[in-house]
Amino acid sequence: MRALKGAMMRNIPLMMTCQEFDSSMHDYVERSLPPGERRRFRLHITLCRECRTYLEDYEMTVLLGKAAFSEQEVLQPSSPPERVVRAILNARRG
Ligand SMILES: [Zn+2]
């Protein structure tokens, strides 16, 4: 099945291989892929389910990575977190 699909893809002009897809994926997600390459990339996603799934996983990883990063920024505010303030107030009261 996979071999059959590979043969089919070689017959489509401008079709990028899974290896090319793999090496362009980072640039695609970072939106730094040239328009022509981007078109070939999208064509590959349309025709190759494995790479589509792979890209979705990759994008999810990148998004989660960015979310984790912004969460870190939120967790380091300039003023002390409310629970710390409460703990100090409770200690004074005690
Ligand atoms: Zn592929």
C-alpha cells in the first residue's frame, strides 16, 4: 500500500517527498517558507495523511511549548502572588 502510494506521488509534478516535507515543516509552522514551497507543502498535506497527522502533532507541540512559555511569564509577576500576601497577613494575625 505504501509502495503504491509512493509510486503515485512520484507521478504528480511538484509533489514534495515526505523527507522534503519533514525538513520544511519547521519553516512552515514558523511561516518562513517561501510561497512556492508553501504551495507544495500544502499539496503534500492534502495528499499524504501520514504527514498531515505528523504536522498536526508538531503544531500542537509548538503551541504547547509557547503556551508553557507564556504561562511561565504569568507565574513570575512583579508583585507577590495573592496567596503569599495572605500567608503573610495570616502569620501577622496569628
Ligand atoms: Zn508525506
